[in-house]
Amino acid sequence: MRPFILTRYHFASLWNWRTSYLARFIEPVAYLLFLSTGLRASLESRTGPYSEFVLAGMVCLLAFRAATASMSDVANDRKWGVFAMYTLQGGSTPGYIASILMFACTVFLGQFILLLLCSLLAFSGALPRPDVLLTQAAVGLLLVVGWCGFGVALGGRVDSYATRDFVVTITSLPVILAAPLFYPIEGGWLQTVAAFNPLTYQVHALRSPTGPWLVTLVVWAIAGIAVAVFSLRRAERLSRER
Amino acid sequence: MPEAIVAADNLVKKFPKRDRPALDGVSVEVCPGDVVAVVGHNGAGKSTLFDLIGGLSRPTSGLVTINIDRAEVGWCPQREIVDWSLTVRQNISLGLELRRPGARRTARAAVDAVAEALGLSAHLDKTAETLSGGELRRTQIGRAMAGSPELMILDEPTTGLDPEGIEVVFAYLDERRKQGAAAIISTHETSRFSRHCTRVIAISDGRVLTDLPVGDYLALAPHRTEDLWDVYEQLKEGSR
């Protein structure tokens, strides 16, 4: 019951601060409409149907962004006493994490639908088949859960805006660009970097989903939740940040 | 004597890199109808005691027992903790619903009632970021008091309030006490609060100097006074 109550308030927060949260919807649309449309002409001969190639990349981008968003949400909840109230009034740490995950997964589905609509515009109606889209949404949810878990774990450790911004700044572009989300990465030092980037494997799983990959992603999601529970149980309920 | 709602037994709290414990063997009981004033200078251990009773931190040794449902405990820490992205109504309602998960239907009326009592009715739909310091504090107090909990743990609730706001909070506490609720409160409004509390616990350097009914406590002063602080200073002198 309490996780659902808190999820409702996460959405109230999103609505009250909708101008701030709008960036979570504008950013992927901007990547799709500008970056991928620009790359399409030069890459389509190597990637096959670019709309399918890039949609998988966009899902990975959204999943990774869910991690940084969750980190900020948890850091704010610890600063504003929401996490302390939740756990002191009888709520459990896994229940609190469930509220963050429910919120993040719903936002992801909203972003995914928005991306499909924008893809129709950007790729002149060329969308992947409905079964492919459904698979991508389902696999995307697993990715979101895993990434959010790691974001929550960091949010349980971060005690200042400066650290939060630093983590987001140093991870965002390198992680997103050092994986074959928008373009193939073939050879050179970037391929070596990409080999250490989870998004490289996750986007591959999205483009060619197989049984073993799905099992791996379920393990990824469970690992994320486990790390989140471990971190938050040891975190100060109320951070020192003012 | 009625059973204690809260019983803190021999609490010791040590912090790393500090020679002396913040609390050193503190025992406190709060019974229904008690309004307990905790008096002490800055750093005496009041907030540490409130954090332990509220469950925000764990004692190094000793035990805190809460003998009522957690849903009946309203908590307002010293630090300003309000969700800045929510409105006043949502902040108060969130606290109430987390305490009593089935209270959604009755939450609106409960929030309206506490907002009216605390003079927040005109601000209910404003987000916290637009409020003054006093309004933020009253929002936090409202969250602790919404739904009329049996026990209120209020750590310096009057900080940042103007005299009128302080009277509003104290009047509301009086009303709740008459209904049988209990409260444990620290405040620097020591002269006014003597008219509203039933017991006084004086703390210094992490130890309880005295724990007496308010009349007996004030009678310790060599001259007639209503200021809890006058007696506190005398007790502190005597303990040296």
C-alpha cells in the first residue's frame, strides 16, 4: 500500500515541477529528431533499417537516464525527509525502492510512446513491427529496473548537489556515446572502451533478443535492486545536505 | 499510573571523534496526557534524544520502546524537512497517508482541520518553495499533527515562528492534551511554554538534571518565575 501512496506523490511532484521534469521528455526527442535523423543518411547502408537500429539505442538511452533521474530523486527524498518519514512510519526500504521503480517504469513507458510518435514523424512512418516494439518495451523495462537500482544505490550515498551534478556530468555523455546506440562502433580505441560499457551489450540484446540475453537482463534487474536495497539500508535516512 | 507511551531506558549515544557521549544514560517516560518540555542549552543532547525516540538514529546502548502503533506517532525533527516539489496540502497529506495508509479518503478533511488550526488554509495549494520560513515550519508541524496522533515528537517546533504562530502551535497542543494526546517537545520558548507543558526534563551534557511536574520544577527557583530557563540555569550551576 505505502509504495503506491508514495508513487502517487512522485507523480504529484512531477506535475508540480513539470517545467523542470520536461527535460526528461525533451532530451530523448531531441536525440531522435536531430542526432539520429542527421546520422540516418550516412549510416543506413551499414545498419539496415535505421529506425529499428536507433529505436533500440534510444531505449538504452532512456534506461540509462532513468538511473541518473532516480539518483536525483532519492537524493532529494533523503534531503527532504521523505525517505526518513517513509521508513520511520513503518514502510520498508524495498517498498520505498518499489515506489521509485514504479515511477521510473511509468515515465519510461510514457517516453517510449512519445518516441514512437516522433519516430513516425522522423522516419516517415517506418516503425518496427508491433511484436518488435512490444519486445523492446518489455526488455527496456528490465533495463530501466537495473539501471534505476544502481541510480538509487548512488542516491543513497550522495549528499550534495555538487557530487550529484559531478556524477551525472562525468557519466552521461561518455557512457551514452561509447556504446553503439546511434552508430556502429567498429575498431579503434572507442571499441575497447565500448567493451566495458554495459549499454553495448544491452543494445545488442535489444536488437537481437534471445533467451540467454533475456535471462542475463533479468539477472541485471535483480542485481540492480539488490545493490539498491544494500545501499539504502546502510544510508543515513536524512542526508546532511541542506 | 498509566502505561508509558514511550519508554527510553538508559540511552547512551556516542559519535565518532567525540570524547564525550552526546547522551549518557538518559531515561525518559511519556504517558498519555503528558506534555513534556525538554530544556537544555545547544548541544545538551536534546535533538539526539529526539532522534533516538523518533527512530531516526539508533542508540549506542539502551532501549527505546514505543507502546503504541507507529501510525499514532507524529514527528517533527529540528531540521526543516519539507518536500519542496509538493504543495502544503500534499506535504501534510503525504505524512498522514504514510502513517495511516488507509487514510486517503479522510485525509482531505484532516489536512483542512490542521491547516485551519495552524493558519495555513490560505497556503494549502502553494508549493513549499514559495513559502516563508515560518510557513514551512508550520507545514512541518501540521504534518506531525494531522490526523490527531496520540504522540507528537516535536524538536524545536517554534523555531522560525513569529509570536502569533507560536501561540497558535501551543494552543493546538493544549487542545490535543485535553483530548488525551501526549507530546515531547524541545523549545527555546521557555517562558511561554511553562503554561502549556505538564512536565519538564532538564538536560545538560547528555545527562538528565531533573525530571519533574512543571509546578515542582518552577518551585525550585529561589524567586517566583514562569521561565523554565531560570530554573535550568540554577540546576546547571548546582551540578558543577
